[in-house]
Amino acid sequence: MNQTLELLNGRKSVRAYETKDVPQDVRDEIIKAALRAPTAGNMMLYSILEIKDQAIKEKLVETCDNQPMIAKAPFVLLFLADYQRWYDYYAIAGVEKMCTKKSVKMRTPEEGDLLLACCDALIAAQTAVVAAEAMGLGTCYIGDILENYEVHRELFDLPDYVLPITMVCFGYPTGQQASRPQPPRYDSEFIVFENKYKRLSEDEFARMYSYRINEIFKNVAFADGAENFGQHFYLKKFDADFTKEMNRSVRAALKNWTSK
């Protein structure tokens, strides 16, 4: 099999790392790869923070849903959707004066600009992940960085048009993590469609979730009040306290982004 495809097909999240530093040249190669990621209009609407301060890592354990691996990961990158850099450049370039001459108001970044910047940041993050995996590191995304917007904004001194979108932990996997079975994905028939979106039937959902229900969750107690797998996931994920905080945080971030 092609080495790149083998790498992609074998990837899994790694949450425990050897007590071994990631050499600077390896870090540099990962960031170099991220900076070559596809980007809208070659604008690179993202910034990357390398989190080296151990005190900040410890704080992120707390603000990102109590995940101790963040503090233990030897290499942590935070990916930010960033329109501030271009907006600052527009100001330096005299765009407001140009708009005044044209009798139009200089606009500020809007919702579409934010989503575009989010795409850029996530593509860069995944490119970094692939590069890291190619060099023998394990990786794990931390989506919980979307929570606690106000805390993270202050912690990282973020201006108005910069938002944390994802964070990635990197490190050399422990033996247990390296040998841990790869979790299955859903079959393509339930995910990949031709030309038009397809809503699944009850029978298709039954087939889609059969392995997880009968194998992965066969000995797992459902959440209190749940009678089946769907109800369990609703309570544990969709309606969980951390999800409610994430949505509150994102609303606050969007309000700040669009209020100028």
C-alpha cells in the first residue's frame, strides 16, 4: 500500500505519551508542513501558538474539560482562526481612507469571514497531524478549546478577530497506546452520497450503529434515564454540560466578532 495512505488509514488518537521530549527539528518540520496547508486565497487566515508554559498547560487541563494529557503532552499547538492580521494590514494600508473617498463604509469581518478562517485553521491543524504521524508521533485533537471563550481570550491575549478553533497534543505514544486497537469508523454507505444528501431510514441507522451497540457498548451501562444507544449518546454528548458550555462560549465569541 502507498505509505501515505497506510499512514492515514492507521491513524488513531493517542492520549498517553512517553516521557520524551519532541526535538526542535521535529517541531520545526511539523510547523513547516502546517504552513504549506491549503488556504483560502493564499491568505493563511490562522495563527499557531506553541504552548510551552507548563502553567498554561495546567490551566488548559481545567478549561478544556479536565483532560490531564494536555499537561503531560511534550508538544502542544493551538490553532486560531485569525482575521485580525489582515484587518490590521488593511488599516495600515489606508483602506479606511480609500473607502471614505468612495463614500462607502469600511466593513469589519463577518460570519462568512470567520468560517473561512476556521477552515484555514483546521486544514493547517490536520496537515500538522499528518506530518507528526509520519515522524512517529501520536496526536490528539482537543475540541474543548471552544469552551470558556472569555478565559482563553484573556489567557492568550487574543484581539477581537482571533478565535481558538482547535488544539492538538503531540508526543511519542506509550507502548500501550501504540498497540491499542484502532477504533472503527462508520461504513461509507452511511456517510458518502452521490450528488444529493440522503437522510437515513430507521433500518439504516440500525445497521450503522449495530457494531457499536453490540460490541463496543455491549458491557457499558447507559446514562441514567437512557433506554437505548441513541438516548445514551444524547445525554452523554449532545446534552452534556460541556456541550452546553461550548455552545454558550461560541455564542459569546460570535457576538464579539460581529458586534463591531
